[in-house]
Amino acid sequence: MVDYKTHVGKETRDKSMFNTPPVFPIFVMHETLKWVKEIGGVAAMNKINVHKADLLYNEIDRNKMFKGTAVKEDRSIMNVCFVMNEEYKEKEADFMAFAKERGMIGIKGHRSVGGFRASIYNACPTESVEAFVACMQEFEKLNA
């Protein structure tokens, strides 16, 4: 199965394939690669992703209610993890509910760490990160 010769040999012997290719994942990959090419390629995608991460990390660093869980030089540009500062720890559930009311879902942090995790993968638009930052700022104004 994992030997390429099996696939090539089968195809040439009897004009059939050793197994059926996963058509839908191949199609999705094709569409994704077309999209990446349209926006300028991998370099452009990286620039967009770094910008999104900077927007969110700058707010975490500025906002007195939150703090990042990774040291700055090891921060991910895809999964931004953060917690409430100690003095606001009791507001964690309130922030989760506040964010959910504004359409921010799936931000609960890992069960062993707690806090929050914002996944800002390639398909996450910059506008979504900006909306999340605005949500954090609004929560701070109402609660700090």
C-alpha cells in the first residue's frame, strides 16, 4: 500500500488503480492552492498571518486583563494562547460568555492550561481577528 511501485505497477498491468484516490480531499487541496496563488503565494500568506498574530498579541500585551502564555520569541502565529491576569482570574467565565455573545466561539483553552486559545489559521480573515480584539477591548472597558 505504501510502496509507490505497487501503485505504478498495478496501473500499467491492467489499466486500473490499486486503490481509489481520495477525490474530495484532492479537490479541496486544488481549490486551496489556487486561492493561495491568487493572493500572492506562500510569502503573501505568511505576511497576512504575521499581521493577524501581531494584531492579537499586541492587544494581549496592552490589555491589563490578559497575558500570553508563551514567551514572545516562541509565540505561534496560528494558535494564540492567553489567560486572564491573576487579578482578573475570576472574570474568565464572564469573558468567555461575553465573547460568545459576540460570535466568538471555540476560544476555550486547553484543558490542562485553561484560559483561551484563538486559532487564526490561514482561512481566518483579518476582520475576524480585528473583531476579537474589539471584543477584548470592550470587555476591558466594562470590567477593568
